[in-house]
Amino acid sequence: MSGILLTQNNTFIIGPVSQLLGVIMDGIFNFLNLFGIQNIGLCIILFTVIMHLLMLPLTVKQQKFSKLSAKMNPELQAIQKKYQGKKDQDSMMRMNEETKAVYAKYGTSQTGGCLQMLIQLPILFALYRVIWNIPAYVSSVKSAYIPLVGKILSTGGGQAIMEEIGKGKSISPEKYDYALNNTIIDVLYKFQSADWNTLVDKFPDLKELILSTEKNISTMNNFLGLNIADSPLSIISSAFKAGSILLVIGGILIPVLAALTQWINTKLMPQQTAATDENNTMASTMKSMNLAMPIMSAFFCFTLPSGLGLYWIAGSVVRSIEQIAINKYIDSVDMDELIKKNKEKASKKREKKGLPPQKVAGTANINTKNVNKNKISVSEKNENAVKKATEYYNRNAKPGSIASKANMVKQYNEKNNK
């Protein structure tokens, strides 16, 4: 067994990404330490800013695709409407081909926006992992616990006491080996202010070392007077007992700001216009989620360590500033030029694969304005052309031919119907 929480994550993809991000976090902490600053809160903020800047190119690409999607949607919806209710294989194949043709017209693919999301997801999970368990990735923070951990493990019954405390922190002995430094650090890192007093009661002989370690860790965790290891609920409770109004306000502000900044962030995100009942339902669902998510963030922030709340706030603020800049940039993008570049990239990719240039079918040339004005579709034009050609052929049919006899029947029916 090993102290899995503190041991760096080895999960496929997320593990290596977490280790890479951990190197960045450790580098930021060591850089601040050069100026005599050992502050985990400030480290989290700088780490969040740097990571969002690194992911900025992916975010821009994703939102370019979103703007392109808004331009394509009327044509795609026209195709869906054309084949609505048709479930036969032939109709499904034609709809699929016409849909592909529209994407080819704009130089993109149906999975064009997925790649950026697939890249960003493991990074976001890894970010959370690093923030949640800083001592696993920041060596200076881990080192602050080592002297106390060594004394606890060398004390008779120390391991059993830490197992009991660990159960209250959801670190069970069935999963973690309490004979290892990493597991004990995992327990201590989850400590809030009141837990250190409990530790003094359990290890009275280590009182001075426990208090000095608590002071050192509290200095690292102190951000604007708040201990980011404590939950806002714990901060508010302690502040009421101490009669500190400022700490009460600080404890309330963390979940409130987490919710507010996230709500502002959703408002700045580009909103697509819904044109069908299905899209209206989807837009309504998204609107409800955009309202519910900030409320949920505030709820979770009350019980989770304030450091995570600080991370959420910093992330939302950075995303909001980033979004304002991206919105201005996207609005200035020439869509025709973007489509041209997309087509060139798509052609180069096909050329590398040894494939011929992709042809754009006639159905993909439907103009958005024409779709919105409900003009005659290509298929309807073809049907009219066939009808006129048939009428002409029937009028000039040779005497005695099948077409001539069909024409006679038609004239007879028309005469009797008058």
C-alpha cells in the first residue's frame, strides 16, 4: 500500500499531465520564495493565470468553431427538416452526405470542435488534482510537515491515533498505509484550525513541534487574513466566536464571489441563436444549468477548503477577462477568410493522406439567406425540370407509341374532368 493521495497521480493521461502541472506549481512557489514569499493562495492565483494563458490558443480555436457553427446551423437545420421523419436507409445516407457537404463547404468537420475539448479536459482534471493536493507536487510545502510526521511515527501508538483521525478525514486504513510519511501528510494537509488542537491533545509531548508546524503551515495558507485550509463555514463559525466581523465577511465572500464570477463568466460566453423547437429546448436547458451551476458552486464552497474556492474565483475572473478579449477578436475575424483558410488546411491534410480534393455537392451551396426565406430547394427544382421534360416528350410522341397512348389517356381524363 502507499499514500495514494499524496503520491503523484498515475492515472492514464491525467497522471503525466498532473506531474507536468505540478512542476509548474512547484516552480511558481520556489520563484515567490526567492522574494521571501511563501504563500499558497498567491501561488494558486498565479498558477491559474499561467494555465489559462497556456490554454488560450485552444480556447480561441474552439470559439472560432462556435462562430462558424452559428453560420452553418441554418443550412444544417434545413437538411434536417428536409429529411424529417424519413428513417429509411437511403434517406439517412443522403442526409449524411448532404451534411458532410455543408461541413466541407466551410472547410471543417463534424468533430471540428471536439479536439480542443478533448485536449482541455485532462488538463482541467489535472489542474484540480494539483490544487486539491499541493504537498504532492510542491516540495517546499511537503517539507514543512516532514519533522512532525517523523516524530508522530516514532511515538508509540502514533500510527493508530493517526488512523483514527484519518477516518474522520475520509482517509481509511483499508486504502492507505499509515506507516508511510505520505499518508500522515495527507491527513495533516486536510487539517483545519481546530484539528491542530486535537492533535496536541493526542500527542502532548509533541506540543511545541505541533504548534510550530501549525504556525509555519498557517503562514503559507494565510491569504488576506483567511486560512485557505479552512472551509468558509469553519471560518464563519470561528469568527463569530472570536467576534471578528471582518473574518465573517471574508468567509461569506468566498462562496458568494465563486458563484458571482462563474455567473458573469457564463454571461460573457457567446450565445447561439436557436432556430428550431429542439434548439429552443436545448437553449432553455442550458439557461437553467447556467443559473444552477453558480448556486451549486456557492453551496460546495461553504464546506470545501477555501483554497478550492479561491481557485474557482481566480479561474472565473481570468476566464471573464480572457472572454472579453476573445469576443472582441472573434467579432473582428473575417468569416470568408476563415473559411478559406479552413479549406486550405483540409486540402493539405487530404493531400498528405493521398486523397483527392473534397468536392462540395450542390446541396451544400444553399445560401443561409435563401434558407431563411424558404426558397425552392435544389430537389424541387430538379423535380420541376423532370416534369417539364416529360410533358414535352409526351406532346411530341410518335403516333402509336406508348407515350402517344399515355398522352391520349391524359387528354381524355382532362376533358371528362372539366
